[in-house]
Amino acid sequence: MPLRTPPLRDRHASRGAKFTEFGGWDMPVEFDSITTEHTAVREAAGLFDVSHMGEIIVSGPDATALTDRLVTNDVATLDAGEARYAAIADTDGVMHDDTVVYRLPADELDRATGDAPAYLFVPNAGHDEWAHARWCDHRDEWGLEATVENATDEWAMFALQGPAALDHLAARTAATPDLARFEMAGRRVAGVDCLVARTGYTGEDGAELLVPWADAETVWTALTGPATGDDPDVGVQPCGLGARDTLRIEAGFLLSGQDFDPADEPRNPYETGIGFAVDLEREFVGRDALAAVEAEGVDERFVGFRLVERGVPRHGYDITNTDGKVIGTVTSGTMSPTLDEPVGMGYVPVDYADPGTTVRVVIRGQQKKARVQPLPFLEE
């Protein structure tokens, strides 16, 4: 099956980007170097093409009831333009995906009708068809009235991230950084009607932009080109998925399909450390199972750790105790460009989850000493 491609695939190639397959998409993994791009985001700003992320729009009289029953967090209380992080779980409470659900501003996309709000949620790469089918199947099963649209191929998605990101956005476009965190609004960016949200996946401030597919190049050029006001910088660093991965690891963020996966790494929100995204005061798929987990506690927890010996932890490496017994597996790991230290994440029994606990990571047959520490790795 051919890989799906973002609208600017050829432009990225002409810029010298290297590509990788991710979630069924052919995506840029780096433009210059992971370290260069990572540093740009931590110190100034960088722009990511994340058009591999899905967009599902839910509208109609029962859009709220349908969406609220299919995610772990409460979306019924969202005001127009607000967003909320949630998991999508099965009846056993096992996470199939995590997502951000936006209640669309009333005048955006013409989906809201009367008092019935409309929602947009973002499944992870390659999950859009599954999510669309799940919403449609439950709508029909529950006899609800809602329209569910898979709009993934209609929108490009860009993430402008970093401490200077909002200033860059204001300097280069008609958009203004007047959004609170986890808010969305319609903005004209380089003359193009876009949806701009103050969200991201790097641990830095910034914005994510939904751009009509046909206008992707116009907006990308505006964001990576010279500034229009008094901002002296020339352009914003384009960034690939490699830097996005090192940034999100430093921030302690989960990667769907790696840090949790219904087949290969079945986990519930309490094990993954996102119990804050579970609202048990309402009915939703998996609610009873998760209520039991919340009451009884978990056997394993998702933790961060730093190696104190030479080596880099990688996905799939064993985690052992000091006696050499395997107690877990590394789910994500890297050499942190910001800390210049090897860091990783994974699941260990609760007896080993306290910060400061010494564990070992097996790297090329050798047990390397590591210490458990709280997430995120970077101080906020």
C-alpha cells in the first residue's frame, strides 16, 4: 500500500529533508540536523509539518453525547474554542489512542447548528480511519444523530513551537497570540483562513495551525520566510519528526503505538500517568474498568530515568533491578540534546517507581546504571 504524503512533500524534499515512514505517512524526519532543530525550538522557534495527524469533525444534535461517551475526559463542559486532552479507551480501559478534543468556535467551519456545538478531535498518525469508524459505529449502535467527517485529507497541520513562536506568528501574519493555552480560534494567516490553537507536543509554548490543504504552501512560506515587522530574525527553522521525538521525550509526553499500544503495550491511563485526563463522574466506554483501577491502584507505572553510565536507552531494551532481574522495558529513550544526558521512559513495578530508585538498562548485553526521576525531564 503506498504511503500517504503531506501536501508539501516535494517542497520539503527540495529543501533537503530526509524522510521516514511514520503511521503510514512519508514524513520529513530532519531538515538540517536533529540537534539543530531541537535547539531552535528550545531557544527560539521551529516549525513542524505534522499533517500526518488526523482530523475528525463531529457535528449535529448529538455530537456532544457521542464524543463525550467515547473519550475518557469531559468534553460536554467545553466552551466554544476550548480544548481538552483525553484518551480513547476500550471497555477494559485499555488505551487505543490519546487525543485533543476541540469544541469548534461557533463561526468556524459552519458545523455548529443552533445550540448544538461541533467538535474536532485529532487522532494520532494512521488512526484517522479507525477513529472515524469507531465514532460512526457507536453513533449507529446508540441511535444518535450526528455527522462524523474524516477531514484528514482536507487539512495540513503545522506546529510552530518555542519560546518565541507566538511572536513569530504575530510578526509574520495577521494572526495574534491572544489565545490562552488549550484554546482555538479562527485566524487569517498570510491571507488564508486557518484554525489556530495554542497547543503543542514539545514542552514549549506555541501554536498548532490547521490550514486548508490547497493553501499549505502559502502559510508554510509565510511562517518560514522573513519577518514582516520589526522582528530582525530571518525565517523560522523547519523541523522534522526526529526533533519532535527528542522534544516530546524531554517533556515526558506519550507516543501512541510505542509508549502504549492496545496490542503490543496495552496500558490504561493510570499506568501511563495521565489519570488527570479521566473523569469518572460521567458515563463513557471503559468507565467501569477504569473506576476499578482507580480504586485498586496499579501494579506498574510509567516513569522516567536517567542513565548514570555511558550508553543510550532505546525502545525495547530491558530494564532490570540491581540483582539483574528483568522488571520492565524501555518504551522511549534518547540522548537528550538539552541535558546532554541519556534519558528514557518505561514501565516498572510500583516498588521501583519512586524517584531516586536505582535500576539498570541492558544495552548491548551490559547492564547500565540508571536512576528513576519524575517527568518531565526539564523543569517547567
